[in-house]
Amino acid sequence: MALISIGAHMQRIQIVRHSIVVVAAFGAVAAVFAGPPVPQPLAYHTMADQRSWLGIPNALNVLSNLPFAVVGVLGLAAIFGSDVDRRVPFCDSWERWPYAALFTGVALTTVGSSYYHLAPDNARLVWDRLPMTLGFMGLLTAVLAERVSLPVAHWLFAPLLGVGAASVVYWYWSEVQGAGDLRLYLLVQFGSLLVVVLLLVFYPARCVGGGYLVAGLVAYAAAKGLELADGRIFALGGIISGHTLKHLAAAGGVACLVGMLRARAQLAGRCAA
């Protein structure tokens, strides 16, 4: 009887967890689409630091994308490489694929974001945002697999990647039609991160290294704050802008995920009970 009671209690907890996440996700969708369309502000393309260097326009905003290539490649090496002991950082081999999408998106952001910052406009911004959606949806799927359900993550992986790409395509199409609408893209970026945070709060970790993921999310939040303070930071001495620091902070957040996978590999992929 005691075992049955414990099992029923755990089942109720699981239902509550699922309900909170599902309600929050649908609530975010409803909140975003309850408002009017959100066009891309043209002022977004005007960065505080427009200095050229060695013939490169907006040089620091361009060159500060290079760390994305470094951490992207290191991440791919962490999930596909192996040492002499064949240690892997996953409890199930399929779990490498969401991380592969994440780190591929990060590496491609180097190209897309550099291209955008050479001459910022809406058309170039597409190539900045497309690889970023790979990162957002890859991370969401990875956390779903690790904390909720591997089969559910497997089933949602391709559709989530498709929604991410579609959000950018739809935004740019709407801008070309003269009725710009960022809402779906904003939902992909911030809605996915909201769900990731909820999964971290309400679901126990199956594998070690969750602290690295938290640190990565904090770094990304800091990156968004630095982006908003772009001009104010540059005005402090004209040395570096908030947007440049945003790139470095975001790359640092990805580096935390690389550290997490390396820490798991050191433990030979052992999972928490």
C-alpha cells in the first residue's frame, strides 16, 4: 500500500509539472499573438560603434562574432569526438543531435552575423537570425530529452527546427509585404528560453552539469542587457560598445554548455538516479 501511495503521489507531481509547463507555453503564445503585429524597428540597424578597421566596416561588431565559431566547433567536438576510453556525455546516443543543431547554429552565426554587421539591414538580418533559431530550438529539445521525455523530444525535434526557421522566413516576408511582424520569431527566441527555465525549475536532472546550463542562461540574459545598453556603454569612453560585448557574453554562454558536456564526459556519461 505504501508503494502504491508513493507511486500515486509521484504521478500527481508529474501531472502538475506537465500542466505548469503546458499552460505557460500556451499562455506565452496567447500573450504574444493577442497584441498587434510587431515590425522590425529600423533603428535596430544603427549600432553605436560604426568604426572601421583594416577596411572592415563596423569592425568590432563584425570581428566579435569569431568566438561563436570557436565555441561552436568545440561543442561539436565534445559531442562527436571521443577519447581513448570512448567516454560520451550522453545517456542516450540520440541526445547528441539536438546539441549538434545548437552548436551548428552557433558556428553558422559567425558567418550570418558577420555578414549582417558589415551592412546592417533587414535582408541581411535574415542570415543572422536563421542560425540562431537552430540554437534556440536545439537547446529546447536537448533539455526536453534530458528532463522530461526522450521520445517526446525525438518527436518534436524536426517540427521545432521547422518552426524556428519559419519564424524568420515569415518575419522577413511580412516586412517585404509592408506589414512587418516579429511575433513568431520573438516567441521562438524568448518562449523557448522560458520553457527551458521552467524545465530546469520543475524537473529533476537526469545527467550532471545543470549548473553550467544555468550559467549559460545567465550569460545570455546579460548579453541581451548589453545589447539594450549598446550606446550607453559606448559613450563611457568610446572603447567598446554594448553590442560587441553582447556577442562576447553570448559566446561565453555557449562555452558554458561546452563545459557541461565536457564535465559529463569526464564522468563517462553516468546519469543521476
